Amino acid sequence: MSESVPTPEQQARFESLCGRLRPDLYRFAFWLARDRAVAEDVVQDTLLRAWRSFASLGEESSARAWLLTIARREFARRFERKQFETVDVDDLATLEDPALAGADAQEVHDVRAAILALERDYREPLVLQVLMGYTTDEIASLLELTQGAVLTRLFRARQKLRVAITGEAEAP
């Protein structure tokens, strides 16, 4: 496969665009991975793939959604064939392993745990809206859903969080 040499204008445009969006890209990758090293690797892989297909980016206004979609796919690609080593949480609890403790306040810990416990279909739109500041239209585009589906998932995610955090059953 032969790659053409980019012009200085193309390189400057790419660097400017990605430089502006890199913090959002890293934040999103970190949320997906929950590990700084993996997030940095995902960002690197994302930028490399974005560079290779930079010509396919139409309008620069859609670059943020384009990069986040690439990041989400790169993150998934990392684990397609990987077998994870498992750790028995009960053994860690018995040993009172510090890996189970956190420096955060209990409320923050409870909210994070509740968000992480959500099914992926509910967690992703909620994170994109609440932490990343995306509109429902942008979320629908990123996740390849209809706006109605996004609104439904956000509503259900909030309901599930409320139940998980407060312990109150859903109202009939």
C-alpha cells in the first residue's frame, strides 16, 4: 500500500484540528478505558487512523464526532482478540487489598460505581451527554442511533441511576 506524502497545508490543517480536539479525545478514551496508559494508546491509534483517512473528513465541523467514533472503534478493536486475566474480587476483599479502596468521597464513588454498573447501551449516551457535553443529535450521530433512541436511553439510564443510588423503586 503506497501512501502519498502530505502537503504542508494538509499537515498543518490536521495538526490544528487534532490539537484542538485532543483533550476531548483523551477524556473520552480515558472514560472508556479507565486507564491512563490505555487511553493514551487509544488516542495515538485514533490519530494515526484519522491521519490515514483524513481525506474522507468532509467538513471540519464534524471532526469531533468523527474522531470520537474512531476512538470508540479503536478501543473496541484493542480487545477483540485479547483474553483478560481475571482476579477474584472476593480474594481481594478478604485481603483488604488497597486496589479496592479509593481516595474519592463515598458519594462520588457510589455515583461512579452506579454509572459503571449500567449496561453499555445506557452508559455510553449518558457519559457523552453529562461528561462530554454532547447534544442528543451529536450522540445519535456518534452511536449511529435515532434521536428518539438516544432520548429513551438517557431517560432509562437516569432512572436506573436513581434506583441504584437512592435504592428507591421506580414509580409506577
